[in-house]
Amino acid sequence: MKTLAGLVLVVLATAFRTTLPHQSTAGTELPKVVTPTFRKDTLSISKFGAVADGLTLNTVAITKAIEQCNRAGGGVVLIPRGLWLTGPIILKSHVNLHLAEGALLQFTDQRSVYPLVNTTWEGEEALRNQAPISGTDLDNIAITGKGILDGSGDVWRMVKRSKLTDDQWKKLVASGGVVNEKKDMWYPSEQSFKGATMSAVKSGQPMSYYEGIKDFLRPNMLSLTRCKRILLEGVTFQNSPAWCLHPLLCEHITLRKVTAKNPWYAQNGDGLDLESCRNGLVEDCTFDVGDDGICIKSGRDEQGRKRGVPTENIIVRNCRVYNAHGGFVIGSEMSGGVRNLYVSNCTFMGTDVGLRFKTARGRGGIVENIFVDGVDMTNIAGEAILFDMYYAAKDPVPQHGERTELPQIPAQPLSEGTPQFRAFQIRNVTCKGAETGIMVRGLPEMAVKDILIENAVLQSRKGLVCIEAENIRLKNVTLMSPAKTLMQIQNSRSLTLDNIRYADDTDLLMHISGDRSKSIKLLNTPTSKARKTVEISANAPPNVLTMK
């Protein structure tokens, strides 16, 4: 990186934040989110026979307290300070499950107490183990307090050898379970291993089929389906078997000062997955997880399109994401659509990708009207800002080499399975350290469209990679990169690059390729700092670029 690049990054970011107006939500009325209210009547689980010894299974006592509170018209069910062991808990309407400071609600590691139930898995209907804590068709519910809920996820999850040290791997293998033939994956049981080796878990099979692989069918930790007026506040959810927090088809959801924690190696260990939900507020929350941090979904492929319920009207603000595959994420299961999201004042530290928008052919769905204003990032392994329509269920892997050009992939006919990303406004973003500053990768039959990135300072190994995009505007963007080619553009059209700042002595400012590239404008950008301004491939139109 160039000398004093870090200082330049800070100075430019400060200048942008203090001198330029925030316009991303100007004239836009933010969604109104209704929070639940509860009677003050309080029932302690201790009065129903619960014992905080870490040995007694308190499922019955906790269930009785919740049911009696519900029958009485609602109120608070108190989990006092202490270690409370329990099996799966089912919430009821008008009940606030409150964990006192020092309370640890420990869900049992005995997988047999979690029955198989009809639910969903990654956007499709599925039979899975019952979630440690769940609720369906409820109204006015909450989990609050300063306590901790632990999902005993380590007895459910498979673990990759590559994600542990030698000592950690030896201890894990010695604890039991099954290791595959390649000795690169550990499974907690024979059933888990059997399920993982099947090409797919089929739906509509006899119960004996699922019972034979029961341990493989990991539950999400908190599963809320078709619920209204939800409040999660103050508590910590940790060690989930799969996704941590999963509201599905819910309305009026508030998460405030919630922490979601999973080991960094946790398979499918997402923090929050809002799926086909509307009117939500996520604020002052912290995520440190094994997969995506804050994730927006709306169902997968044909089932998601048939459901046809978008996630919409969601506010995310003042949140922190540490380890995660993505800081703020949309997709890849977004087949029912996503719209009207407002993200502001968030910090991502050490995530694989920062702003991560992912989909693939066959998903369908439209993602639109996404407003981001104020994101700061450090130590991003992959892309700071990523639009990717070729997601294939793989972790982001940094691409090495100075050029990132896809082969000329044939276009496919448009269909209901063609996904769309359009109408994004991203402002006031700073990133200190990433593999790529901005990557946009659309489909030849469906470009990523109508994207504005304004007032950004991105320090990364590579600058801009833009493939199959349309109507993209970068304004007041600094790309601090040592790459020989700062901006790579392929088969993209109607691009405006306005006031691009970059390091001195950059070899090549811009490389343009592809016969579908056209109407690219470079405005208000000093070109003398680069050894060469533009290189246009033979397959691109000669008049593809205008400079002013």
C-alpha cells in the first residue's frame, strides 16, 4: 500500500462525513414498527418447581409458567439468576420471557428431547428438529433482560478440520463422533454423518426415513413463524445449532441491544435471518458468528416465488458485526423479493465481505430500494461491497491476480427464475483493508442495475471490478489500491465514474472489455496520476468511453 495511505483514508473519510449531506433517505418516511406491551404481573419459574442446578431439566416448569401467564392475560415470566437447564420451549402470546442479569438458560445437549417437526430449512419446507425456542401464530411476545440463552450447538454441528488447530482437532475427535474417510470433517454422530453423505434429504418420506438421520436435521435456535409484535431486547443468544435468530413471515419485529454469538467455524451459523418479514427495526445489536451476520431472505427458488412474500420495510442501524461471512447481507434465498431497507451507522470488523448482495440463476425475485448510509469496515477478507449473481453456496474466496474477467458466458432466456438487483443507494462508506473495494457481477441476461455509490473511501488490494452492470454511478469514491489496474469493466453500460480518487503512480486507471460495454463516462477525475488512463480491449467498441 502507498505510503501514508492509512492517514489519507482517515482524512478523506472525515472530510466526506463532515462536508457532504446525507441524502439516502431524504424525503422518505421510514417504516413504523409497533412494539409489544405487557402487563406487569410477573411469574418466576422457581414457583413452578424449576431448579437452577445445571442438572435438573426444567422444561415442564418453564412451560407451566408460560402457559399460566398466557391464560391470565399475559405478563412477565422471569428466569432468575442461575444456570437453568431446559429442553425446547414454546412461547405464547402476550408473554415476555425475561432473563435476569446472571441468568443462563442452557438448552440441553440431549438431542433426543427435540422432536421432529414441520418447519423450513434455508427457504424451503422441511422436517427438522424442533428449535430450542419457538413460537407460531403468536401476537405480542418478547424475550428481554440481560441473561444468556445457549443452544448447545456444538452437539449438532459438523466441523471442518481446516477451521481448527491441531490440538483443537485432536480434542474434538477424542470427544466421540465420526470422522469421514478424508479425515477433514467431523460429525457429532453416525446419524449426522449419514445425513451429510446423502446427496439430498428428500421431502414427503416416511417418518422412519427422517428418524434415521435425525441428528443431521439441525434446528435453528429461535424460530418464530407468522408472529406479530415481537421484541428481543438486551439478551445474548449463543451457540446455535444452525441459524441463530429466524423470524419467518413475521410483522413488527424489534431487536434492540441483542447479541448473537457463534463460533467462527459454525456451519450455517448465521446471526439474524429475517425471512419474508415486514416492518422491522434492528438497532444497537452485536453479531459475532460463523456465517452471515445480518441477513435478509424471502424463500428459495420455486417455493419462495410461490409464497411470494417479500421482506420489506426494515431499518438496521447502529449495529456491529465481527466475524461473519457478510456484515449486512441480502440473499441468496430471496426468491420472494426484498424491498425498502434502510441501513445506517454500522461497523463491520473482520467479516469475509462487508455489504454482501448475492443471488443466482433459478432464484428469481426482485431486490430493490435499498438505502445504505454510513458503514465503516476494517480487515475485510473479500469484497467491501459485493453484488454477485453467481452465488453457488460457497464461502467468498479472494481472487488473486491483477485481472478478474469472466469468460463470455452465454445469456439464458428470461424467466421467473431470473433474479434482479436494482435501485440501490450506498453512501458514506469507509473500508480499511479488503481484497476488493467494489465488485459488481451481473448476468448477461440480467445486469445489476441502477446502483449509486457515493462518498466512499475504500482501501483494498484491488479497486473496482464491474461485470454485466447497467446504470452504475460512482461519485466521490476513493479507491486506495496497489493494483496495476485500478478499475476493470466488462460488458457494462451507462456507467458514470465521477470524481474518482486513487493512489499516485497507478499503472492503469481503467481497463474496458466486452462487446456489450458502452456509454462509460469518466468525469472530474485527475488522469495525470496514472501512468496510463485507459486500455480498451479489441472486443469493446472504440468509442465506449467519454472523459470530461
